[in-house]
Amino acid sequence: MATQNQPISALDLRDKTSWSFAQKLSILTREQNARQAPPFLNRDLSLFQPPADSRPFIVTPAIGTIATPFVGYPAPGAGPVTVITYTVPVGLLAVISKLAIVHFGGAPPDGTGNVIWRVLINGAGVEGMNNLSSQVGTYAQPNDTVFVVIENDIVQVTVEVPAGQPAMPAGTSTAARFHGWSYQIVEATQ
């Protein structure tokens, strides 16, 4: 039993439960492994200043035409359309340090609820960026941000026009942009 000055451990918890012996042994082993494991990120690695041997990248839309180089808005209620996608290459950890989501042509839909942008990692919304009703930064000056993703993670920006909203005017489009850097997992997680 832990005293007031001692931390509660899995040993204390397993004695107060009705788990089987195998479950109790499993939780004890997991606790010991977690306590002995090194931190996930190398403590010498700064997410705000990339290492000299990192690989910088910029991701912009790869679809469109010469007349309309960016992604057109979908019809109201048609569901989201992907604006950009970045998949972290195998063996790398990536840090996305700048983000821009912008509207081109006509009056911007900021704050109207007519357009919703989402930043997703593996299909799940990034907290605070999963229901954006206005642009983020500018294409020339993206906003600072930091999210860490690891090999095979997929980062996307999507846009949709909710059902019941008016269609976006012809000739308007949207674009997004990531700036970041990647680094070998073995170096980033020592």
C-alpha cells in the first residue's frame, strides 16, 4: 500500500481490483516498461528550430488547371474536398511549422458559415483546427503552428460548403500550404 509520500503504482491498483492473475501481471509489466522507456522525442531536438541536417518541405495543391490552379469549392452538402495532402515518408518524423488556408476570388467567406475548412491527421481533426470558418494566414505569410507527425501519417486540409448554404460563386477557389521539415526517426526519438 502506498503512503502519502509514495506514488501509487500498478501493484497498489491490482490488489484492489477483481482482475485475473494474468491481467495483474500484464499491467505490472506494462508499468515497468513505461517507466524504463526513454522519452519519445530526443530532448536535444527543438520543434521550433530544425536541425541542420533536416529535410525542409513545402506542400501546395497539386490539382487544378492553368486557368484555375487551386481547388474549386464543392456544391453545398456534397461533402468535403481535399485541398492538400502530405504523407510522412517511411522512417521519418515530420514537423509542420507553418500553415496557410486561403480563399481566391470574390468576397471572402470568412465568418459566414458558408465554408468550413478542416486540418486532419489520419482523418481526425486537429484540435482547434477541425472546424475553421475563416482563412488562416496568407499564402505569402503562413501562420506559425507546430504539429508533429510520424511515418505514414497523413495530414490533410479539406473544405466543404455545408448543406443549406449558398453555392460559392463561379471562379472562386481555395488553397492551402504547409511548410515544415522532416528528420530521421532514429535521430529524433533517441
